[in-house]
Amino acid sequence: MPRSLFIASVEARIETWQKILESKKKEAAQKKRGITITLSREFGCEGFPLAERLKALLEEETGEDWVIFDRALIEKVAQDINISPSEIKHIEDRFSFLDIFSSFRSKSYTKGQVFHKVAEYILKVAKVGNAIIVGRGGAFITKDLENCFHFRLVAPFEFRVSSIAKRLEIQESDAEKFVVENSHKREKFLNDFFSKDINDPSYFHAVFNNEKLNLETITDCILKCLSKSLIK
């Protein structure tokens, strides 16, 4: 699947998020807080397809809008620090924006400053709820929030290479290089900003093997974990 189709419309998700914010304002007096899900994954696992499936089923279950946060989060941060989203739309790597933002000529932002912007926004999103946060160290950033549920996808290297090759419609040799390169960058990002082992299962409510379990099964398991919290 081409990348332009693989990532859902940012504009549509931002519009949905605005609707959720308005809805949650009405519930604030009753101190209701929606659920937030964080999805961590080894690079190449089907994190975004899982997020899309969860979103559809959660909207059906709750009768409310839900929104997926990934690249939209980067664009929001770009707006917050006066960097045009159009200047970063070419970025393929999910974490290289930390280096790119800090090198802009107009203003200089350190990696730490940009990261803190990202973390602040993730916390705002998570506190409101009805959000599915894909990557970004979301499980670590929101670990102290009681309304958050954390899940992780893992899989053997060969599975992840094959999955990337199919979804991005590239040769497996190119997919292998892509997975290796981005896995290293993801590990560096997590080490630089969290100093925690993402492979420690104690950070998550559940860890799923993406090769052994299909997305339907994983989604069903996650929904069962959430079942009591979804009852209002």
C-alpha cells in the first residue's frame, strides 16, 4: 500500500479531535475522562493497521468519535513552535524530525526542547481520552495517567520485513534495510529520552506477537482489557 494511503488524512483526524474536545468539555463538570490507548511496536509491526481497526470498533462500541495520533502530532508540534507543517511533510523517519527541527535557520531548537513539546502535547491528548497514540514513547509519557492502557506489538525480524515490503510496495531487500535503519533510530530515540528498556513487558497491559496473532485476535483481546472501563 502506498504510504500516502497507508497514513490516514491528518486533516480529518484534526477535525475529529476538535469534535472530541468539544464533547469532553460538556463532560468535564461530571469529571468524566475518556480512555486513551498507547500502541508501541517494533518497527515493521502492524501498529497503524491495528490502530485503525481499534478506532472503528471503539466508535461502534461507544457511539463516540476516536482519533489516532501519529504524524498529526508532529504537525501540531510544528505549528506550536512556528515551523510550517509543509516544511516537514517529506520526512519519512518518525524520529528524525528531532534533528531537523533543531537545524532550522529561522530559530534553533534543541532536540530536548522539541521532545518536551511533543511530550506535553501527548499528555494533553491522553488526559482528554478517546485517543489512540501510536509510538512516540506514549507508554512512558503517560505511565502515571489512570485512564491510559498500554499495549505493544512484537514480531520476528523476517515477519516485519515482509510486512513492510507488502504495505509500502517495495522489494524485500529494500524493506530489510528500512527495518534495520529505523529500528536503530527508534532504539536511539527511546534511549536518549527515556533511558528505559522498551522490551520490558512490565510497562504494558499486554504484549502481542504480531506474527502469531492476527489483527482481529489482537483487537478482540484489547477490547476485553478495556471492557469494564468502556462501561459508563
